[in-house]
Amino acid sequence: MKTNEEPFLGISLNLKTHHNIFAALDDYTSGVVLDGDNKYFCEKYDKKITVVKKYEFKKLPKQLVFTLNRFEFNYNLG
């Protein structure tokens, strides 16, 4: 299993489809399967493989910014 650790200060959560911040955070950390045309290229095996891309928090910063995406601008209606 390959992991990448990256520092962060903020998280963007989708509240358009969730009723609260806890459900949005669960969705953010649930993981996405990369398969089909979206497969991950593995350098070790020199081919594309199916993987699960998932965010996990090992250490939180002292201050964490949540961006709450509550709506989407409709360019047709303005």
C-alpha cells in the first residue's frame, strides 16, 4: 500500500448533498475507487491498476479551516 503524507491547513467539504458537517466529513474520508479509464499507474508493476484513493488524518494542525461548499453558481440563471 502506497501512502503520501502531506501537511494541510484546510479542508473543502461538500454540504450541497449532506445535511451536516459530520456527514460531509465522513464522505470526504470514505474513499473513491479509481478504475476503468481512471486507473492509477503503478511504477512498481509498470501498468495501470485499480486502487482506492482515501484521505486519512494522522495529525491535525493547531488551526484547521473548513470551507463549506453549500451551493453552486448557476451561470445560466445568473
